[in-house]
Amino acid sequence: MDARLPVVGIAVESWRLALRAFVPGLPWLAALMVAAGLYRLALGSTTGGNSLIAFALLAAVFLAGVAYSLQVYRAMLGRPAGQFIQLAHANLATYMAFIFIGVFIGFFLAILPGILLEASGRTDLGAKTDPAVVQAAFMDMLPTAYGAVFLAACAVGLWALCFMALRLLLIGAATVSRGETMVFRTWPWTRGHGLRLGLAAMVTHVAPFAMAVAANAALDPVLGASAAALFAGGALGVMLLAPFILAGHGLAVTVLPRLAPVANEAPAIAPAP
């Protein structure tokens, strides 16, 4: 048993740091909410001009998110460490890596149903096949062995993305703590700790994210489709995700000094004032 990562202990410490960083991060959380609200409002229009505006607002969401993360990390570490551009670089590299891997996984999962339907002989797929027929054949296939293959492939794809997220957990915290862009240099630090990090992440990532998604789904039909509702939906979506962001950052800051190489040990978290 790895004494460096007691699952309950690091989960509790993660939420303690989340509470510590809540108030200091509020100004940038508000900015992120405004940017997200405007972005969703721009998505409500299908005109070409608004598409360009939506792209610009998506960039604003990214920049506000980086600024919020930086403020949260600094509050958790107890010192004004790191630089905006370093964290932006690290975050952008991480997002691109997930997009790259996600595209391959998504493409495979998109073509797999057609392959399995052909193999099962349930329908003769073609360019003119009615989508309703394909969907009905797919639903009929799910309870069979072919459906089990598809579900297993989905599970493996999800596992791959979750495993990658856990292995890259320390990128942001290490970048801010050390004052240099770490990108993927923290990958070896988490080797062999996936299970314990995953168990802690059930409390710091999965649970708050699931609750945010459920709350957002419940609010969406209530808000309606007006311009004000679109803006409010985007802003509230970010607010509901705040516990997920804070606890996730807290887990990274908590385990960073425990897993960083001994020769370059990350600075300890400063005590709360």
C-alpha cells in the first residue's frame, strides 16, 4: 500500500483546498461565467457573423478559465506562483492531446456499429438505407454478443480517456508551482498511482461533475430558449461546475508534493493564513 496517497486523506485535503480557494477565485469565476454566457448566446444564432463572434468568445472562455485556474492554484499554494502564459500553454497542450486521442476513439466508435450490423446480418446497410431502419437494427443488436462488443469498445475508450486524465493530473499544478511550462513532463510522476488517484477522483471529479450535469439538465427546460435564458444557462453551467474545478485542482495540488521527484521536490503548500 502506498502511504503517500491515502485515498481518504487526499480526498479530504482536496476539498479543504477547494474551500480555501473559493473566495479568492470568485472574481475570475464571475468573468468565466460571463464569457460562457455570451458564448452560449452567440451559439444560439446560426448566422456566419455570429459564428465568428462565437469563436472569439470561445477563446475568451479559454483565457478566463486559465486566469481562474491560475488564481485557484495560487490560493491553494499560498503564494503568487506561476505565470498566465505558462499555464495557458500547458492547458492548450493538454486539450490538444485529448482532442487528438478523442478523434481517433470517436471515429472508431462511429464506424464500429456499421461493421457489427453488417457482421450480424440484421440489415443491409447502404447509402440509401433509412436512418430509422439503421437505428432500429442497432437497438435490436445491443442485447446480443455484437452489442456486447460495442459496449466493451465504448468502455475501453472511456477508460483510455480517464487513464490519460489521471496520468496528466499534475500538469497545471506543477506548471504553476514550479514557474515553468511542464506540459507532459509530469507523466512519469503518476506511474503506478492510477488506481488510488482514480478512487480519489470519484469524490473530487466524478461526483461533482455528475451533480453539475444533472442540475444543468434539470434547469435547461425551465430556463427556456430566450436570449436571457441562453446567457443564464451558460453562466449557470460554469457556476455549477465550480466545485468540480476547485476539487480537481485541489487534488492536483494535494498529490503534487507527494509524487514529484525527490531531486526536484515541489514546494510544500503554504499554511492557510
